[in-house]
Amino acid sequence: MGAVDDFEPGRLTNAILVSHFSLADCRDCGLCTRSCPSARHGGIDPHSLVNGLLEDRVDEDVWDCLLCYICEDVCPVSINLPQLVTRLRYRSSQEGCAPQRFVRGAQAFLKEGRGFPAGSRVAKTREELGLPPLPNGDRAMRELGKVVSRTRFSYD
Ligand code: SF4
Ligand code: SF4
């Protein structure tokens, strides 16, 4: 699991995801949802996500997931729900449905190598705190460029 090609659009149908993540093994124990910090506050319900996919639907907002991996830890059959969520997010973003806050973060990351703008205010705060200036990001940006190229990731 985890090859870049797993994110090919043709590999992201509900049926393939059900098979790839062995969702039919789900025991309906509900431990994932009972342990999920997002579900506790009205966010994603991972058990419902699994049940929906088994019926060829996505009922949950995958952008509400915190990717904390607690659900995978507690799942008695080791269903990797966070990895499933990342694929569903990828599919959602390819369909142009990613929330703006995520799009902005991705754009900043591609531009600066970090998910937030680090302008003069950040530099001043670091100086006041006695922290060194942020390192030159050239090398990180080169490495990021390779990742972007290999994954064909883009946000134009
Ligand atoms: S990874 Fe997502 S679905 Fe799983 S417990 Fe954390 S917030 Fe909930
Ligand atoms: S913890 Fe695993 S087996 Fe239990 S309901 Fe969630 S996905 Fe299914």
C-alpha cells in the first residue's frame, strides 16, 4: 500500500477503495467513532464513512478528519481509515471540492515550503523570542519540487 499510483484517479472509485482497504472486514463495533475526536464534536463519523462506502456512497465530510490515527489504533481489524480519508480527500480535491482553507494552505506550501506565510512579522517575532531566522528554503523547495513532480500534485 502507499504507492504514488494508488492516487491515480482510476484507482479511487468507491469499489476499489472498499477492496483496497478491506472495508468488508469491518465488525461494526463502532470503536472508531467512539474514539474519534472529530466525531465527538459533530465532525466526521468514521464508522458511518465505512458503512456508506460499503453501499457505494460517501456520507461523511472527509475534510473534517484530523488525521490523528486514533481510529486505526483502536480498530480490531486494522482498517486504515486515515489513509482512506487521504485518498477520498485527493478525489474530492480533483473534483474541485476542497475547502478554501485547505487550498490556501496547499498554495502557500507550494510557494514557500510551509503552510503559512512567514513574512516580516514572523521574522520580528522570532527575533523577539531569541530564535534564529528561518533557514533559507532553497534546498527544501528543490526537494519539494521533486515530490510535486513525482506526485503530479498541483493547485493552479
Ligand atoms: S483519523 Fe480522522 S476519523 Fe480517525 S479518529 Fe482521527 S479524526 Fe477521527
Ligand atoms: S473500529 Fe474498525 S471494525 Fe470497528 S466499526 Fe470502526 S472500522 Fe469497523
